[in-house]
Amino acid sequence: MEKHYLAIDLGAESGRVMLGSLENGRLTVEEIHRFANVPVRIQGTLRWDLLNLFSEAKEGLRKAAARGAPISGVSTDAWGVDYVLFKEKEAMVTNAYHYRDSRTDGAMEKVFAKVSADRIFAETGIQFMPINTLYQLFMDTQQRPEVLEWADRFLNIGDYFNYLLAGRPSGEASLASTSQLYNPVRKDWAWDLIAKLGLPGKLFPSLVMPGSKLGPLLDDVALETNLKGVQVVASCSHDTAAAVAAVPGHGQDWAFLSSGTWSLLGTELSAPLIDANSRKYNFTNEAGYGGTIMFRKNIVGLWIVQECRRAWAEMGNEYTYDELTAMAEAAEPLRSLIRPEDARFGKPGRMPGKIVDYCRETGQPVPTDPGSMVRCVLESLALLYAKTLGECAAATGRKFRTLHVVGGGSRNRLLNQFTADALQLPVQSGPVEATAIGNLLIQAKTLGHEAGDLRAVVRHSFPVETFGPTDAGAWHGAAKRFEALAVS
């Protein structure tokens, strides 16, 4: 008998409501509703417009209900680190900050004055990034303690949406583990660290593991959306964890790249790896589905291209991503390179100018048109992927034979080919909708509708495309140039 589920999939650029239908071990996925995720600048800060996102999500639920198919479950996944502060009978104390807001500039140094970086890594095993929840909450204690005093709790974004759907304020472990305030060995909040940093313990929600039932839709939401008898599930509330659950890999000799606004590259382990090498390479140990650990690194991804495209549109030159990729393919290969992890490329604004500045500073030819600029970014990302995968192999002792690329960025066939060339390994791309697929299949497993291996369902349901490596000599030389470039 066919079963149906809904995934509310929130990304940094857009959100979707996806309908999944499962029958005889095969899943089909359909986009029901898509909506833009546009942050808002207000009083010198950058915030998420979560009320609009929730309104759009409910519109998607209404459209799904109108289809007439009985819906068994619904679950939200979203990006990590950001959070909402709320209070009983007050659903949002303040608008949630965007992780690219400047308030955490310098926050890591202030935190390290209280607790050493080595101690933080030993407790959490998480990659150091100023956007992490730890540094955002710490800056709240410095800049707006009255807000923390008034709030009862915080929830990261995906969990907050599930709370608005079911009324149960739980932190799902895969999303909690992005905070750098979660201990993946004990599978609990890092309470000693929280106390040493002076963060209010009352704010931290009770934790649930991936694949937990949260309860039925609240009556008012069910009435507003015309959905009846629907169970809200905490699948993997972290979008990357949901995507990795849908990677169609075999054995242990594969790595994954969840490609989109961010590039998230690594492998799956059975237990946390918190040692000198993982600290040296700044890898993260985040909770995945089924008790696994996503041993990976956050890399700035197609955000750089997205920001270039936005800047060109503001100048009156509207390009589709397909047009930009076609222009990049026609541009001269391996002419100019950037280090995407340079801090300047993680901040919004003036992205084409930043690329020009970087190439000038490093004595390289300056890209003069969108095609050469996008090619520079894509080739540089591929070289960064190769460097990062080498670090992952060194830290884990694994020899990787395949890289699986999933997510929206896997549509970029040019980047996939560059990645295969830079790695000199086969790259398998797809499924594109891995995040929603993982979300939907975890719901099916949680509700007892699928007993088998979820990755086998993915392999049975969705095709992949393989890209073989070429031109090893040119890419080997480019890798040497890339390594020599400066990173600030």
C-alpha cells in the first residue's frame, strides 16, 4: 500500500515542501511548493524572515492536502547553527539572526579567553567557525543579556518549525550537534562547557535522536492546512544529516559532498573521531542517522557564485545559473584561482570585486567577464575539495575510491567534472533532492512503513551520473599553485 509523507526542506536560498510516496521499496518525490528565503536587513543587523517562511510552509501543506492523498507524516529539516529564542505563550522573543551577521566577528577570541580551543574541541569535536551557535549565544550574553533572561528556551531552525507544528520543544541530535555545544560521545549537551561560558542552562531543550515521533499536528495547524491524522517526526532536522542518509553509497570506501550554498565534504563513521589529526585539519563530528557520525568539513560552496549572480543582477545583468555555467565552460581553463576559504569570500556583498582583488593581490590574471570569473570559482572549489578529501583520508586512514555528490549543486555538471579531475577519482552525482529524500525515508522508517536499508531504497529509486577523471597533469600543476596561494 502506498504511503505518503511531507518534507519541509529549508535552505539558505529557498525552501520547499516535498511530497514523498513510498510503495514496494521505491520512493518518488514531487515538489509541491517552492518559496524564496530572503533575509532582512534591519537596524544594522541581518535576520531570517521566519514568520514568512512558516507561512509559506503552511501554504505547501495546504497544497499537499488538496491532492487528497492520505499523509502519514511531516518533518522539517534546515541549516544548522542559527536559532530562535522563545517563551511559553510567546512564540518568538526576537527575530532570529542570520549566521552571516557580523555580530560574531571576534567572538571566538573572546570565548577562548574563557575556555581554550583545545578544551572546546575535546568536549564537542566540532569544526571551529565563528557562526556556530556557541559564539552566537555567547555574544547574546555580552550584547543582550536581558533577552536571554526573558527567554525560556532556544531551538535551532528545523526543530523550531517542528515545534510550531507539534508543540513539543525538542532538540534533535543531528541539529544540536552543529552548535559546538553538544558532546557526541555522551550524546548530550556539553554541560560543563555551557556552565564555563556562562550560558543559561534553562535555554537548552531536551534532546531526541534522529527518527523520533513528536506527536500529531497541533489542532490549529491541522485545521488551517486541512491535514488530518498527520504525525510530526524529528527525522534529521539538520539538512546535511538528512542528505547524507540518502547518499547511495556501498561499503566504507566512499566520501560524500553535499553541494549547495555550502559544500559539506567528508565520510560516515560509526563513532566520533576526536584526536590531534581531526583537530589539526579542523574537521567536525556531527550526529547522523542511526547512531552514525558525519566526519566532515564545512566549506564555502556555491555561495560565491550566488553572490556574483546577485551582484550582476543589481547592475542590470540577469543571468541564469545555466547561462553562467555555459560561459564558464567556454572560458580559458585554470587561468586564475582563489582560495574559497579566505574570510572575504564568506561575507555578503561585492563578490566579483573581491575575486578581482584577490587575483591582483596574488599576482594572477584578473578575470574580466562572468564566464572567466565563474570558471575561476568552480575550479578553485574543485581544488579545495581535493585538498579537503586528502585531509579526511589522512585523519581517518581510509582510502576513498568514490565521491558521491548530492544536493542542488550536483546539477552543476561542469563542477562535477572539475571535481573528478581535481580528485582523480570517479564522482557520482545524485540524487539532487537528497535532503528531502533522507527526510522522507527516515519518516517512513520511524512510522514503521519501511524496514529495509534506506540507502538501498535510494539506489532502487533514483539514478546517478558518473564523471571520470581526465587531464591529471594540468590539475596536478594547478593543485601546487592552489596550495601556494594565501588565505586570510
